[in-house]
Amino acid sequence: MGFNKYAAGNKVYGGGRPMPTVGPVDPAGYKERDALKVRRTAMLRRMQAQQSGNYMSPNNLRRS
């Protein structure tokens, strides 16, 4: 379900909480998310280089 700026009533976040961050935030989750994003973009760049035939490009030669 996406954000609807015309929705009536209070916003409800995961677990029925009225606020998005209640309590301490663990930074390990952010590090894990960022690492997955970096790995995904590296793999996509490699696949795009291979599909276009650029086998000697840095994007294809770099290992993730």
C-alpha cells in the first residue's frame, strides 16, 4: 500500500504504531540495506556490459 495524501485519519506504520521510529534505531539494518544495494547495482552494471558486448569494460571485469 502506498502513500495517499488524501487519506483520512491518522497514519499507521508497521505493527500498528502511530510513529515511524519509536525507540532506539539499530544502524546495522542500514548497513545491510546499503550493502545489498551496492551489490545489486554492481551486478546490474556487469550484466548490462555483457549484454551490450563490452566484455573488456571495467564494469564487466570488476568482481563484486
